[in-house]
Amino acid sequence: MVQIAFNADADAALTALENDPSRAHLLDRVMDTLRLIGEEPKPAQVRQRRFQQLDVWGVAVKTANDDYLILWGDSTGETIIHYIGTDL
């Protein structure tokens, strides 16, 4: 398992989801995806999209009401979550 760090914006987005009971299902899906990234960030399941200019990977998180995206990178040797929010 790898250690995951969050930039300030991603951390704030995750905190906002945690504090919004109406989005509990979305939070569960986001947390499941973060666990997958932390367990083994190599599988295609968490590397759905490549953003080469930013040197990050994107993974979609969808629910009936939300299309979210998690952007993350590990080019520095540390796994960093850069964005959690509405799909670009």
C-alpha cells in the first residue's frame, strides 16, 4: 500500500463531501477509488485517462447524480491527489 497525499484543493473537496450527508453515496465511491489508488496505483482501473501536460492520471467516479473525476500523480515518487471534483 502506498501513502497518499492531497494538495490543498483536493483535501478541501474531500472534506466538503464528508460534510454533506446528501452526497454520502458519492463519498463512498470516491473513498473506494482512493483506496484502489492507495493499494496499487498501477492497474488500468485507476489510470483511465492520461493528462500528459499535467503529468497526472484521471479516474472517473460516477453515481446516478454525479460525474466526478480524481486526478492523481506519482511522478515524484509520492502519490498525490491533485483534484477531486466535477468531471472536466
